[in-house]
Amino acid sequence: MANTPQAKKRIRRNAKRQTINHSRISRIRTFIKQVESAIESGKKTEAAEALKQVQPEIARGVARGVIHKNTASRKFSRLSKRVAALG
């Protein structure tokens, strides 16, 4: 258990940041699921539109330190590849 006032404050701040970060990650996952569902249904136009929406969300996650830039790049690359394969 934290003994100093500063350590207690860090625990409070970390808990607050954790909830914010979890909500940001959840938002990114939701956008990714929209792209994947459009891909599964075979709707290229919907998938392309959803891909346009997911790209800035992923970039925002990188900028805010929620996900690593390589992870973001990999996710976007794989989604783009799948959308392009719809033909």
C-alpha cells in the first residue's frame, strides 16, 4: 500500500487514466469491428467508408499513447489489404 501522499495521488491518477485509456481502446476496437463486419458481408463500399473512419481513430490512439505505432500500422495495413481483396 502507498504510504506517501504523492504515492496515494499517483494511484488515484493511474486509475483515472486507466479508465480513459480503456475507453479509447474500446472505441478503436468498435471501429475495427465495423470494418470487419462490412468485409464479412462483402460490401466493398461500406468497408471502404468504414476504413476511412477507422484510420484517424487508430492514428489518434497512437498520438495519445494508447497503442504502439507498429501495432497501429499493422492493424491498418491488414484491414486495407482485406478491403482491397474484396475487388
